[in-house]
Amino acid sequence: MIELNFTFFIQVFNFFLLMFLLNKLLYKPVLKMLADREERVSGGREQAKKLVEEGEQIFGTYNQKLHAAKLDAVAVKNATRKEAVDQANGIIDDARRKADAIVADVQKEMSEEIARVKKELEPELGIMASTIAQQILGRKVA
């Protein structure tokens, strides 16, 4: 059986003293260290979440700017292509007008030259005709 004597109270006192000392020297520092560690870990998680959100936001902004830049590039490309086509059409139209003018000038010069040659050859036409007739017929034509 358990006897209640003076040693029992000393053991109870030792037990509470040991609990007090362990609490002050061991449990509280370990619990504080675990709490600090948990706080750092949760703070790191929150910071990581924030960084991920910022990264997603930056990536979204980048994609929007990239899309806008692509649209601008396509618009500039189309405008430049249209301008080049317009310039090419203008050059072709100019060339056609010049070619038409040159052809008209050449036709005019040719018609003038033909008229001049006809005038020059008109007096000789009779002589040529009689010469050709003589050669074809083989006799003298009057």
C-alpha cells in the first residue's frame, strides 16, 4: 500500500519542480521555436502565393502587350502593303500613259512620214508603173 509520509510530499514537490523547470527550459523554447518555424513557413507560402500571382499578372500583361504588338505589326504591314500596291499601280498607270503617248507620237510621225513619202513618190509613180509593166509584159508600154 501507499503510505503517506514525508517522502511522498518530497516526490510531489520534485515532480512539480521538474515540470516547472522543463516547462521553462525545454517546452516553451521548443514550442516557441516550432511556432516561429510555422510562422516562417506560412509567411513563405503567402509570399510564394503573392509571387505566383504577380508572375501570372505579369505574364497576362505580357501576353496582352504581345497581342497588341502583333495587331499593330499586322496593321502596319497591311498599310505598307497597300501603300506599295498603290505606288505600283501609280507607276504602272504612268508607264501606260507614257507608252500610249509614245505610240501616238510614233503613229503621228509614221503617218506624216507616209504622207511625205507619198508626195515625194507621186511624180515618179507613173514612171515606176510603166517600168514595172514593161518588165512584167516584156514589151514597151505607151
